[in-house]
Amino acid sequence: MKLGLILECPTEGTDHLVYKYVAQQLCPQLKIIVEGHRNKKLMIDNCGKTAKLLLKNCDAVAIIWDLMPPWEEKRRRKPCRNRDVDMILKNLENANIDRLAIKSKIKLICIEPELEAWIITERKALESYQQEKHPTHPKRFCPPKNISRTSKYCKPIIEKYLGNYNDIYDAIKIVQHFDNFDKVARKHTSFRRLKEFIDDLCQSSNRNR
């Protein structure tokens, strides 16, 4: 089974590395095809054309984006998942993708507020990575409460804990220390939606073997 991922980052960027790794860990038999865009605005503007191309070769497509920053950040509009979803659906329909295909084959997953929000739910993974970077100064990490409901950026939390944080390099390294994605799904709502989607695909793939 083939899964297409439409992401708001360039090829080999943070989201590409992390979400491809997560999908393969959750379902090793999935073949992942990634189409990245330079930023959220370009992803939303082009998701219809990209999804239409992916559906020619993929059994399902997931569009994954961060709630933060807002799509129209220059206008300082508050982030709004519903507004993002409406614009994505409009672009899918404008690309002449059948409504049934949109409903049955395309999954929209907004990560709230951003990728780092679910990364920081896994304390042990962060502590293990911190000890790799600073073996002589191990530190305990205390994740904030209700992180899946916050509207604040989460990168500064990791930055403060690690001393520095380069998401392209560090995010995938941290995630590679995860030993149980079920725990993350219990702690973070939007990551749970991603995991449930991958799990369902994996079960479907197993049934069709």
C-alpha cells in the first residue's frame, strides 16, 4: 500500500524526515511518497494539484500541517484550524478531485499548535537526547500540562531545555528515541489522529495481503 504525504516543508525538511519516519515505524509495509512545499501558504495553494497527482499512484493521501503559524501571518490573524481546512478543501475541489475521493482517500491532519507540541510530550526521549548532546550535564525535562490545547509555540521550550535547537537536525533525532507512540497519542490529540489514520491503513494493508 502506498501513502502520499503532502507537507508544509521542503524535501528532506523537518516534517518530511519526522512524519516519514513515524509512518514507517507505525506500519513498515507502507511505501511513503512525500511531496513537500516550502511553506504553509504554498502547501495550501498547491495541495489540490499535488493531491491529484499523488492519487494516481497512492492508495491514500494525508495532508499534514501545523496550526502555527497562521496561514496569513503577515496580517497577524489568529490561527484557525477551520479556516485552514476550508481553504484546503476549496483547493482540492478546484483541482477537480471527486468529493467521494476527498472523503475516502484524503485525510486532513492539523497538528496543534505545531510539530514540537507532540514531541515534548515524550519526556524520556528528550532526556535521552539531551544526555547524548551534553553527557556531563544531564537534566530532567518537565513537559508543560495540556500541551495539546495550547496556542503557543513549543520550539522555545525545547530550545531552552537543550540549550539550542535546530529543528531540521534535532527533531528527527529526538523522535528516534521514542519507544512508544501509543503514549504520545494518549497525550496529544492531533498526533492521535495521525496515528489512528496510519493504523487503519496498516490494518487494511494486512487484510489485502
